[in-house]
Amino acid sequence: MTRLATTAVADHDDVRQFFDGMAEGYVEQHGPASRLLRYRVRLLREAARFEGHETVLEIGCGDGMHLFALAGAFEKGVGVDISAAMIDRVRERAAGRESHFRFDVDLGEELATIADASVDVAYCVGSLEHMLDQASVLLAVFRVLKPGGRFVGLTPNGSYVWYQRLAPWLGIDTRHLATDHFLQRPELASLLEAAGFTTVALDSWTFIPRGDMPPWCARLLTLLDPIGRLLRIRSLRGGIRFAAKKP
């Protein structure tokens, strides 16, 4: 394990620089890449209930792995990311499929490249926690969704025993960026409702940030996860899956 070193952040330029540096040679840090991708895609499909004629937006798309894996589920896929280097990379991967995909450099807090009421489904995976103004992100998502549009996502659980107990006890930082904020369920629900979303549903998913912890911690938390699922102990589940609807 390489000990996690938190990067200082003052503004969006610092966030952009961090992810630009990750664009070349990005690899999955928390386990077998193909298996984890299949799992996340299944969770998104269950929550979003994609329909073939829809326009789908991914916020914080990175190298586009989720949009490409979901390609058969929608008519038009749009990805935005703060990192120009990430967008350059994903555009190369999408070459020849421009009629199906579009990728732009954009802030989640603004979504300036996305027209009002133009998106059927918006989602984010492992990106909301890195955004500097999460309330503004949700307001921007609400603006670009069509009436009846859905917003779904996967994000770390701020109440997870790793973040609240184990990591502090071991003196290990859990944030890649100093501004990272892991939402807890009540806070996430409140932000979604404040943005105007209704029918907000929150549940758990298996997320163990193995790349950020000693191997023995990963083994322990892997054993605790099914106990948390069985007994509905949310602090033993590392992730929150959310689904919300625009009236």
C-alpha cells in the first residue's frame, strides 16, 4: 500500500490539475477493474431504468468507462468533466462514434455546455464527493433535466466506519483532495430535496476503498460488509446509492 497523501486545494484550477495528472494511465485502485465496473453498471441500470430513446448525462465522466459500458441503454450519451486531459482521452476512445457520444470540459457546478431541460437521466459515479460546491451541482443537474428526469449516483458513505472510526484511529487520511466531502445520508437527502428533487431514494452499495487502506483493513471491512447488508447497519456499508426525480 502507498500511503494516501492528500492534495491541497484552493479552487477549481487545483482540482483540474489533480485530475489532469491522473488522465494518463488511469487504473482502478480498489480491486479487479472489470468486476467492479460490471457491479457499478448494474447498480446504475437498476436505479436509472434507462430507456433506449433517452439522452443520458454523466457528470465527472473521467475516461468514459461507465458511458461506454452503458452504450446500448440510451440513444445519446453526454459526458462532462473538469479535466481537459480526461476529455481529450475519452474523445480519442469515442472516435467514430460521435453520433452516439459527446464529451465536453465543464464544471459540475455549472453544466454550462448543457441546455436547460435537455437530459432524461443524469448520473455520477465517484465524482460528487470531489466537487467543491455540491449544492450547486444538484441545482445545475435539476436545471438540465427534463420534467420527470432522473438523477442517480454512487458516492462514498460519510458515515462509513472506515471514515468515522478506523482511519482516524490509525492516523490515515481518507481524502485525495483536501476539499473532498463524503456525504452522509441525511445531508444528501436534504441537498436533493433543497434542489427541488422528489421521490428521493437512498440505499447502500458495497464500496471498500482498498487502495487507500492497509490490506488487513480491507480484509476486515470485506467481512463486515455482508453483516452490514444483512443487519442493515449502514455504518458497515461503504457506499450510498441515490435516485431522485425532477417533478
